[in-house]
Amino acid sequence: SRVKVPSNVRVLDKTQETLRIKCDQERMKTVFAKLVENAFDAMPDGGMLTVESTKVKEGVTISFSDTGIGIPTEVMTRLWSPLFTTKAMGMGLGLSICKRIVEAHGGTISAESSEGKGSTFTITIPTEPVTNQDSEISMAVPEHPLSTLEKQRNKERA
């Protein structure tokens, strides 16, 4: 699923090409697409989405930071709950599914937000995947975290 970049949003790519993780490519693309989509939704008047990857002791972190409206405290507490949504047409499965996919890879996902300033969602995935009997994950090196964007017109390299 491709995500269209709104004309009033700039995407700053601060990812490191050399960082690779083993994961289920399709499922991880779903996570990236959802986080990018949510960031765009949080910036109705435009702004910037910065995507950054960093090598950490546990593996690789990928963060998605927007300059959007931020998330109110009462929403933050219910962020990962299934069926919770703030969107008129939403099903409320987005972030809970993201959390399940990331955790199935042995990783973590977290959110920080400041009302009126923006939000950052950070995923940490171990370099060596955790093999878990409950989750059947086919391992492949994923595409770029921004590969879900429809066109790269507004994308800048940092």
C-alpha cells in the first residue's frame, strides 16, 4: 500500500542506507505505512516528517517525527488499544497492529508527543531476529522505511 505525500508536507530522510534488519518485509512495510500516514494526518496544515535510523546496542531504531498537532495526554494512554481511534472513519486497529508486528519481531514501539509541537514514534528491531513459535515470520531484508511513499517529490536527503 502506497502513501501519497501531501503537497504541503516535506519528508526529510535521515536514514542510514547501511543499516539492515531481518524481518517480514510486508508486515514491516505495513508498520512504516501506518506511521507515515498517521504523521501526515497529524499535519493538516503541512509540516515536516523526519525519518531517522540509528544503530543501537539492541539493534536498529527507526523514528518517525512529525511537526503536527501532537497527541493529547488522554489519547496517549489509549494509543495502543485495539479499537481505539480518533479518526471519524477509522477502525482503530492501526497502532495496535503495528505494536503486534513489531513485538513479533522481538522489537519495541513507543511514542512521545508534545501538544502543538508534534510526535515521534520510535521502533527498535533487534539485528538478529527473535524466533518465536507463535509468530510465523518469514525473514527478508526490508526495503527503505520510506518505500511506502507514492512519490519522492517532497523527499530530501539529510
